[in-house]
Amino acid sequence: MQWLILSKPDRERLHPVNVALFFIGMLTIPFVLTHDQSVIVVYHLLLFLFVQERMVFRYLVLPALYAVMMCIPLLYGASIDTVAIYETTIRVTLFVTSSQWIFTLVRLDQMGPLFRFLPRLTRLTGMVLALIPSFLRTWPEVKMSHPKASLAVRLERMAAYHILPIEAAPSRLRSVTRRDVQTGVLLTTGLMLCFTPWSIISALLLPISLLFTKGGIRDAYHVYRHKSRSAATSTGERT
């Protein structure tokens, strides 16, 4: 049962500043969290299962591949630091899950108005923001659509596919509503907690701060009611 539907209208109504706060906060967690990283990784994966977003599990090949490569010296009789390898693998995994939560819950092109005051850097910034965690998501599609193209052409196509339409964004930020302020305070609190001994609280708080929205809960209730009626109808027909 999918108890929560990610409400697209709620995400599209996020203020650009709040999108930026969430982006910075989620990318900060893997680098400032010094304890309980494995707990947060498990927590992130359980949340992905909760919303039935299983795409992230294919990206876990990266940290697994890193761990295997770091163990290769054992074949030559060399010694390795298993603790350091484990900690680095967990940190890489946490970065993967955190970045994928960004692309699951927000759209980076919503930050467009924030970059209007830097017109020369706008396009470059948009390209960088678009290509950070989405490389692996687009690369298989580009390879399938351009099987005979060179590597340079494929990379160019992938970059063109993910360039954020920041240039088409409005030149001014929209007015801030009460809901924007409430969301901003929640995200700012989570971001500030990242730099305190209670950083694990922010790691727990940030994803669910955008996961449980009014629209998402309403959609989840609709799906639950629809499936309950369907199950009751099918049971009645069998009897």
C-alpha cells in the first residue's frame, strides 16, 4: 500500500528560497553528520520504500563498487583499514540517498529567480546544479537514444537535456506567504541543527518536512479509500 502520494502541486508552490534551503540542508548532512550515519542511511531507504520510490537502490551500486575496490589489496596479501573503508562507504551512500531525496521532493529549476541577479553566471550555475546528482539518471537514456554517438556527443546531449530553464524564470521573486514562512522556518531550523551536536535531528527532520504535506496526505487518503472500496467490491463479487 502506498500510504503517501508525493503531491506535485505542493512541490511546485514551494518558494525558491525554501527550495534552496532544502537543497543546501540535504547536501550538508553527509558532510557534517559524524555519528549515526548508518542509522540515517537506513532511515532514508525506509522512507524511499514508504513512498515506493525504488529507483535509488540502483544507485547504491556506487558505494558497493567503492567498497569492493578498496578490498582488492587483500588479493595481494596487503592489509586494509576496514573501519575507514566502512565509514567512507556509509558516507558515500548517505550522499547518494540525500541527493536523490532532493530530486524526489523538489525541482531545482524553481530556484531560477534566485540567480537573476547574476546574469552571466545564470546559465553556468543552472547546468552545474542540473548535472550534480542526475548524471546516472540520464546516462542510460542517452546511451539508448544515441547508441552510435561518441562520448563527447552523449555528454553534450545529456547536458542539453538537463539545462535548467533559469533564463525563462521571472525576474522577481514572488511574494512570501504565511505558508512559505512556516516552511522556511522549519527548513532553516533543520539547516542550523546540521552544525550542532544534534545534527541527527536535522537528518531526520529535513526529508519529512517536505514529505508530509496537506496535498500528499489528502491524495494518500484518496488512494487508500479507492483501494479499500475496490477490495470490498471484489470480495462481494466473489461471495
